[in-house]
Amino acid sequence: MATLHSTAEKGDFAKTVLMPGDPLRAKFIADTYLKDAKLVNNVRGIQGYTGTYKGKRVSVMASGMGMPSIGIYSYELFTQYDVSSIIRVGSAGMLSDKLRIRSVVAAMSAYSNSNYGDQYGFRGNLAPCCSWDLLVKAKDAAQRLGVEMPVGPVYSSDVFYDESGASKILSGLGVLAVEMETYALYLNAARTGKKALALLTISDNVFTGESLSPQQVRETFTQMMEIALETAEE
């Protein structure tokens, strides 16, 4: 059952997979929250673990950076490992002035400058959406945990060092944050008939340059992680 990118066997992954970008964040989530966590993949250092959280079987695996990377891993999880839901738990840059560093947002839809969607044959503009079921569960979980979690569109960029001025334009259109993976994840979920949701914590302000360190991003975004774990389906 192993693929080119995973040594896991069918059944090694739970029905819900949490997917951070950073492999070390995957390890942090497994070590901190999962009981009896087992390493099920470590090809190219992309760590994947399966354990239990409050009695629910849950997996966590890194996606790497960018849409080509999460595109591969999420597609294989959906199509080769019978995963039903993927919840991205990532960091993002703030575009809305209503947010602050460490705000948690849920991506209802994703805009992009990527041509990732061209493979599916539609030549218009795509703005794929999350799973409504997962979004409602995440909002309920955030409320129980006392976390204010705005919901709205995000921008998935193919470019990290972007000189086009897109951030200011998108901010004026009500886009909450910029990151690099959600668009591909949502398209793969739509194509395979599965569920996806991106929960993002603001790690930096793209306009002022204010930012957190990689270690802070990896180890202190616990509100987002807990919302995702509470949202995970059996």
C-alpha cells in the first residue's frame, strides 16, 4: 500500500488527519495531545503519527510548504488511505486589520494566483470552499474553548516574497490572511468528495513586518490545535 511518498499501510491513518506544514509541528501535536502515538510515516522527514485524542483515533501528518507539496500528500491520503477529513492547522500572514498576531481564523474559501486547479479541466476562476460540516463543528469547538475565531476567505499564494502588491488589494476585498496551501487542499477535497478545513493562526503582519519565531509558531499555537482536535471526526 505504500506510495512514493509514504511507507504507511492502509489502515495506519485515522479517518481524520490534522495537517500542519512543519514536520516538527506534527511531532509536537503528537507528543502533546495524542495518546499512544505511533509514527506511521517519515519519508523525506514528513512525519505522520496516529494515536487517540479523548478516545477518538486521530492522525497528524505534515504537508510541507506550498500547494504542490500539500497537493501530493492530501491527494494520497484521500485516495490511497481512505482518509475522510483533513484539517489543515497552519500559520498565515495577517491581511485584515481586524486581526492580530495569534488570532485564529477559519478559511471558508480560498483565492489563489496558482494554476493548481487547471488539472481538473475548468478554465474559469475557482474559489473552493471548506466542508460546512467541519466548519460548524470548529466554530462550536472554538466557542466552547472561549476562542474568538473569525471566518472568511484566505489567499493561497504561490509566491512568498511577492512584489506585486496583491496583499493590499486583497485586504481591501475582505480577505483575512495569506498562506500557501489551502487552495490545493480544498480542490483535492472537492475532487475526491472528501472534507477539508483550514484553521490558521496569524504568525505575522505582512504590512508591518511583525512576526513570531519558528519555534513560537511550532509550539504556541495551541488554541488552533485544540479546536482542530475537538473537530476531528471518528
